[in-house]
Amino acid sequence: MNLKSGYPFWLIKNGLPYNYPQLSVSITTDVVILGGGISGALAAFYLMQNDIECVVIDGRTIGLGSTAASTSLLQYEIDTPLSKLIHLSGYGNAVRAYELCREAIYKLESVAAKIGFKDFQPRKSLYYAAHKKDEDGLYDEYLIRKGNGFKVLWLNHDALNAEYNISAPAAILSQDGAQTNAYLFTHALLQYAIKKGLKVFDRSPVEHIQNNKRGVVLKTSTGRVIKARKMIFANGYEVVNYLDKKIVKLQSTYATISEQVDDSVSLWKNEAMIWNTADPYLYIRTTKDRRIIVGGRDEEFSNPRRRDKLLPKKSRQLVSDFKKIFPLIPFKPEFSWTGTFGATQDGLPFIGIYPKMPHAFFSLGFGGNGITFSQIGAEIIADLLLEKKNPDAEIFSFNRI
């Protein structure tokens, strides 16, 4: 599946920072991870931390799937508001899912520090009502978050305008958030793990997967074989080819990034990450080199050709969206891109065992929080491989639908 198009900023900025070999011989390992994006890289990191022998294999060059197109906002707020998730997942599970996402941000920060990865910045998250009719629902969301210990502030119209120069009915300001570069983070994780013994192979498409009593056998397009006791599916939206139930609805999102903004220009307060209640929602962040990323204008995914054809129009609309919010901040677009992502019924990822596929685990961070979901998935799957009880695994299991 063609997961992206256009000129993703991270790929242009960082290029191909490392080379990985193709699989040229048949091998045996304890665990094989299918997918070399951020989900696979985090899974490999946690397995290596627990002395579990593993191999990562990808059909593309490492990081060139959805990871390269990620805008890399790290938020505990998932696509489904907590006030709605409690009706889908139950009160306890919904709150715990939000808590796990918040914890994941700080764990990712610790992982980045451990491996010496510098492109990680803590940020506040500003979630504003796109329309007056959204204000009451947003206030309900604020109350339930605050009542469950999340560090949030309510900003009415006047406060929002005074502090952030945004003219909107109201907003929730969350203290816990961050932003990163998922593409380079993926490479940093893999390079760290390689020094610990991890093997990584790219440009080696897997064409056949067979389960047997002892484990799994993967066969590549060149006839090479990987035998493993267990495997982890971390190949994101392409996993639909392996499942017999529909768990995700594919969509296309669009993003554009500005040229560097001059130091003399004031941006918004604390350069907080910004998103809104619109459907689809708009999202905004800055980069370390003072660029502005604007994303959104999602469309239902039908085929890559239609998705790509819309890119010029969507890019113009995103620039217009930004200028309506911040008319005094110059935004000259430099690169634009589009990518495919998936939405689940409840906004939560699918993590763990799929009953019809013995010896396989899944780390499928669907939705706008793919990176934090991948962190949660990596920890849960490491526990399951070590035969440890993880009390949170059931929240994200396939059994919930």
C-alpha cells in the first residue's frame, strides 16, 4: 500500500541517515518484528531491554511508511474525547487509557534521553472549540479530565484571546504533551538496539507467513526464510491484509510546513501544540528551526491516486485555515504531503493477541496518537512475551469489539 505522497518534511530534512541490509540468507530468531517504523522500533527497543532476541524486517526502506509522514504530536488526548470514551469502553477503562497515554509521553521522553536522541520537546496542548455549539461539550470534557487528576485549565473566550490571540469560544489547556521527529526517532531507536544485538533488514518484502506448532515461518519475495518462536505485527495499516475482521477505517490526512519564520516574529504563547473540535480537526505545531506545521483536512481513503490528486488543494486550504487563526503570523508554505492513517470505532489501538493467529502479537497504533500508542504497545507485548500479567492489556485487546 502506498502510505504517503508529496514531500514529507522529516524525509527531506534528514534524508536516509543510516543504511540497513536486505535479508540475504535464511535465519532463525526468537521474535521477528514485521515493520520498521516507529511501532516496530519501539517494540524492538523494549524487547532488547528485556534480553529478548529479535529481528526487524520491512518491505520498504526503514521509516518510509507512515512514520515519515507523521507530524509527531505527542498527546494523551486521543481522537475520542474522554467524555465520550467512557460510554464506549466503560468509565475505568476510558480513564486508564488516557492515563496510559499521558504516562507514555514521559516514558518516551526517558527513552529519548537514554538513547541520546535530542529532538524531543515538552509542549502544552491547546484544544479549542471550533464552533460555539462545541463549547458545552468541551466544558464537559474539561470537567471529567480535571475530576480524574489531569492537569488542565479552562480558558474562556476572553482568556484564550488574551493569552493566545485566538478568537474562539473556549479551550482546554493541557499541561502534558510533547513533540518530536518520529522518523529520526525511529532510526535512533534502531541504531541503539543494533549495538545491543538487534538485526534490522529492509527492502525485504514478506510474501508469506505460516503458523505451525513451534512458531512462525516468514518467507520473503526472494525466497529467504525467517523462523521464529513468536512474531509481532507492527506494520500499521497494511495489517488489514492479514486479518479477517474489519478493525480500522482508512483515512487520508494532509499537512503543510512553512519556511522558517524570522526570529523577529512572535509566535503564539509557549509554541503550544494546537488542535480543535472540528471534524476533521485541525492541528498545528512548530519545529526546532521555527517552522510551522499545519495538518488536517482529512478525507476517507479510497485509493492513493485520488488522495494525491487532492494535495495541492488541501495544502492551500490548510494555509488559509492557519491564516484565519493567526493573521499576523507569516506562513509561506515550503513542503506539503499526505499520508494514510486509520480510525477505530473507539479511537483506541489494537494491542496483543489476535485469537486466530497463534504465536503472533499486534502493536497497531491506529489514530492520531500512533506514537504514544506504540509506546504502550511495546511495553504490553514485552510483558506478554515474558509471560507477565499486564493489567492494562485487556483495554486494547481484539476482544473488545
